[in-house]
Amino acid sequence: MVTKYIIKHGLELAYDIKADAFMIFTETGGSYKILKSLLKKESNNNNLNIMKILDRLDKLTHKPLKIIVATPNQTTYKKISSDRGENIYPLYIKHKEDSRCTIVYSGILYALKMKFLDKDDKIVAVVGKPKTPGKLDTIMVVNIKEHIKTIAIYELFETLDEKQKKTLKEVLKLAMELGREGREGKQIGTIFVIGDTLNVMSMSRPLILNPFAGHDASIFDEDVKGTIKELSSIDGAFIITDEGKIISAGRFLDIKGKVNIPKGLGARHLAAASITKNTNAIAVTVSQSGGIVRVFKDGKIIFETDPRENIIFLD
């Protein structure tokens, strides 16, 4: 019953704020069945006659409300595709995400790729607890253009395999902790380089004796993360494999070729841009001047955030 009213009020909200699209997430297709019943022109309960509301929306905005039904289940996707109504857009999402926000952002990303949505659109999304079919409990309003930078990091995730994505998420969480908290109350700056490890090592040199030599250190180990925080004030980069193994710390990254970064960013960011332009690695930097976290790929900044002001949901 709760799911039914969440969908109903989500649709009504989409009308009230003149949204461009209504997005619903379903695993088994049960929520879609409820949606269909609410969209029938003749409902047994006049209070649930959402079609009248949508008709009014069409007259006011001169365009239909797009209804996007997203699912990570191929069988469900096929059923919806074969039994879709007018203005309903089935959307298959390849991955099952771990939080409500990542589910919605992933859905928006796929919808943008399919051209179901535009970057200027406003959407109302109805979503539930991850990996709990049939229990929708949350209504979210998203102005896509306000979140486009955040969506960019999920777009990068989509290009990675599971081990790379898991490692990058863990590094980002650690980087944002450092950006918020610093070390012993003082802001610190550091850089993490993930992946393409052989090439990265060949394009860098040690500034200190490697504290991780001979150790099977993993970014997923809480004790190791504590050690990284202690070492974060030293110059140089942490080198991490796709699987999350920490190979080295205190590495000086060679800068080769020309890269373009915004004015005001220093040598750390120049090194991050260069190493990612000349290898297949990803670099994550924490700025000492303000704690800003940036992600570099192919020589460019693809994402940045101030972890003291913004929360990025990764799990």
C-alpha cells in the first residue's frame, strides 16, 4: 500500500512542479503494474485518477510527461518493452547500485545516453531501498543541470570493470575524508594514481624509501587507510593497482608533454593530468589549499567536489 501512494504522490508532484519526466525503478515489474493501474483513465477510486492530472499537465506545458521505467532485470525490461503504454520509456540499467542516490544517478545517466532526457530537464524519481524489490519509499526531485558534475563520476564508473570501480570508490571516500578533516586539524594535499601500474611506475621515481615495500597492503584495509592518512603529508603520489593493492607512496610523477589545466592549480594537479594523459591510469587529488577533491582521466579533470560542502554517495 505504501508503494502505491509513493507512486501516486510522485506523479502528482511531477504535475505540481511541471517536471519533464517521472522516473520509477523496479526490479520485478510489480511497481510498474501499480503505475499502470494509476494511469488508467477510469480508476475505481477517483482520488487515484492520475490520468486526469497528467492530461492537465499536457494542456499546461504543451508536452506529455515522460514516464521512464528503469530496471536492472533483463526479463522485467523485456516485459515492460512489450507491454508499454503511451509516453512510457523502458530503460535497462546494467548494474545494481548500492544506495538510493546512486540508483537515481545511474538511471539519469542511462536515460541521457538513450536521449530520453535532456541536460536541462527536471525529473521526479521514485526509488526504494537497494536490492529490496517492491518497496518504494523515496521521492526525489532532480534538476539535471545542477547535478551534471556529480553524474560525470558515475559516467566514469560505467567505463570500469567491477574491481576498478570498487577501488576508485574506496580511494574517493578516503580522499574526501582527507579533504574534510585534513591531518591533525591541518589541511593536506596528496595524490592517488590508480591502475596501469607498470606504466605509472616507469614514469615516476621514488622520493623516499617505499613504506609499502614487502607488504600486502590494500586500500580496503582500515588499518592501511590509517597509515595512508599518516603518510599523506609527504610529497609524492600513492600508487594503487586496479585491485586496490598499494604498491608505493612518495612517488614523483614525471610530467611529459603539454596538458591544459585551469589556472591557479599547482604542480600536483599538473602531474595528475600528465600521468593520466600518458597512461590509462586515473588520478585523484586532494588540494592542500582548500581540500577540493578532483578526478583526472585522459589528461582532464572530469569531476571535482568540495567534500566540506557536498556529499557524494558512493555506497
